Amino acid sequence: MEIHRIQYDRIGHGANVTRGVASGPRPVFRLPRMDSAVYDTYDAYHPGYDAQDGPNRTGHVFAAPTARALATEAVHAGREDLAALGLHAAPIDLSTTYPSYDSRGEAARIDAFAADGAEPEGPPVYGRLGNPTVARFETALARLEGTESAVAFASGMAALSAVLLVRNAMGLRHVVAVRPLYGCSDHLLTAGLLGSEVTWVDPAGIADALRPDTGLVMVESPANPTLAELDLRAVAHACGSVPLLADNTFATPVLQRPAEQGARLILHSATKYLGGHGDVMAGVVACDEEFARRLRQVRFATGGVLHPLAGYLLLRGLSTLPVRVRAASSNAAELARRLAADPRVARVHYPRIGGAMIAFEVHGDPHDVIAAVRLITPAVSLGSVDTLIQHPASISHRIVPAEDRHDAGVSDRLLRLSVGLEDVEDLWADLAGALGGVS
């Protein structure tokens, strides 16, 4: 049996299928110097602190760090000021409102935000305008993705909705998209619930599908649930001046950073790997500051804000993200190899860049596998420390019409496995036993 690693050739003239499983990648990214905005987060609480490499009221002086590896950035981004503040763990600010005796100043800051969406200077005003704990997570995620900014939302779908609303407000309602996408993303675009119109294309058809009112090109690589991969650099080139939105939920910045390949917007369902423990729901868009300002205005107007506790959990999750992704990817590569050799399995999909996701098709009834697992959890979602399995045609992509699912490669016998951190032998024992019940 061969493992199908699906990757569109350049702009996408069909699928390029290769054999074998390589060990998981171990990329090390060197990031640019951090700008002073990183240090603004808790200025409100320590007004003696100068964000421009100056002293806070404790007298400490520190400068922005030099370029450093991704694993280091994951641990320290968004937390650089803690030692100078006399803290080790990042604090949680649960306030919804903030007292101020300077109402004229507040009015001026609110007017400034309404005008350009820039984060208000000085102390916070109201939870819908921003929260210091959430800002730490946004700073850290932007650093990991290599973008100027990031804007967090209450869910991944809230984040995508905000992007669409930003473009719609500019009269750019047309979206060009490549299937497969996450099922609810597909539904949001297809149903036109936010007034958008979508044209579905193969990667090779992106340039021809662009119109004067095209506001966005959306792709997901590796794709949910087939793990098909795109040449993001070639796709970004085909987009011309239209922003490319790349859903990077499956890969995370540990495996790829779409901004380096030309994507202007990077979307995450932070519920998945960024949080990593199945206990937080969130979404985030990493982007340039210009687009971030518009997203903040939409977030303020629509109320899709992230709760501070969720922001805290996400910041904590980022610190172990590289370790979790690499360990789970090692497990996944081994399971993909064993599944490919199992006669009960018809096909295995595993991405070239590695990762902790596997998709495989069985010869028999996939529902029998779902019913038979005992260690592995049969549940929707992915990216947790424990292993999850689900049947996309029944759950995550049920909302996509059957014909469209099949055209995108989502067969009725496809199972999606999100591999966790358990011992690989225990996982294989459970999978092998479940496959034994396939009729």
C-alpha cells in the first residue's frame, strides 16, 4: 500500500502522489527583531514603564531581543516584560471595564479608534476594545507567524466572519476559494450568509476567476480533511493584488509560515493546536497592521471578542506548541506507515510537511471503526494532546453537499485521525483492534 501525499503541482494541475513516509520535519525559524509594540501590553498597569526600551517603575532597563529560534519565541513571546514587573506567569485581567477620571481623554482615544482601528494608547477602556491578557496572546502569535499583528476572536468562524465583513464593507464581496476547506468555512461562503459570493476553483483557475470585486482568495493547506497541500507561494502569485487568506490550523507555524510564502492573512482555529488541550475555543487572524486595524473595528462592532481566560490559556498553550506538534507528528508518521501496510485500509493521506493529522479510507464501513475504538476518542475537533477520530462526511463536513464533498476528495469511507501524545504502541493497538471490527 502506498501513502498518498497530495500536493498540487505548482498552481495545481492535478495531484502529485508520492510514496513513503519521511520523519517529521524539525524546522528552526529565525525571527526578525521584535518591535517596541510587544512591550506596550501592560503599560496601563505600570505607567512608569517606557515601551521604547526604557525603565519601568522598578528601574529595570531592557531592550528588544535579537532574532531567536521558534521554540524560544514560543516560550517568551508576549512575556518579555514579566521579569521587570516582578512576575513569572502572565497575569489574567478579567475586567470588563476600567475606571478613568479623564473623560475627555477617553473620548479622544475612542474617536481615534473609530477613525483608524489602532489599539488605544494608555490604559484600557472597555473589554470590547481590547484586553491586556488577550493582547499578550496576539503579540505572541504574530511573532510565531512572522506578521506585524494578530487579532483574536471568540472562535475560528468569528475570525473568518470578521475578515469577510472587512472586505464586504469595502464593496469587495466576491471570494475565490479552493476546496476542500473546513466544512463550516465552506458553508459560510456557499450560503452567502454574510453577503459574500464564492467561486470555487482548482488552484490552476485562481487567476482566471479574479474579478474587480474580488476581495479575497481563500485556501487551506494542508486541507481539512484530505490533507491535500498547495504551493502557497504559487497561489499567492496567482492572486496578484488580492489578499490570500491561508488557513494554517493544521500546520501551525511550527511546520509552515504562510506569510513567508506570500499570504497576507493567516487564519487559525486556535481551539485546535494553539490551545492544544481541548479546553478553549478561539480564533485568530495574523496579518499586517493595516488589516488588523479593520479587524479590530469589526470585532468591536460585532462583539466577537475573546474571553481573557481563553487568551491566558492560549498564551500558555503556545509555550509548548513546538514540542507538542513535533511529538504528535512523530506518532502520526509511524501510524501512517502502519496503516499504509494494513490490508484493511484502502488509502492513507499524510502531508509532505508532516504533522499530526492523518486521513485514511477503509475498505469496509468506517462507522465500525468509530464504534470500536477505546483509547482513541471518537469526537469532532483536533489538535489536542489526546488522539481523536471522526468521520468527516458525518460530522465536520456534513454541512457540505455530498456532491461537493466527493468532488473535493472527501469520500464516505474517509476517517480523520488527530494524533496525540500517547505512546504510539498503545495507539496502534487500539487502531488495529478497531480495524478488526470493520465489516
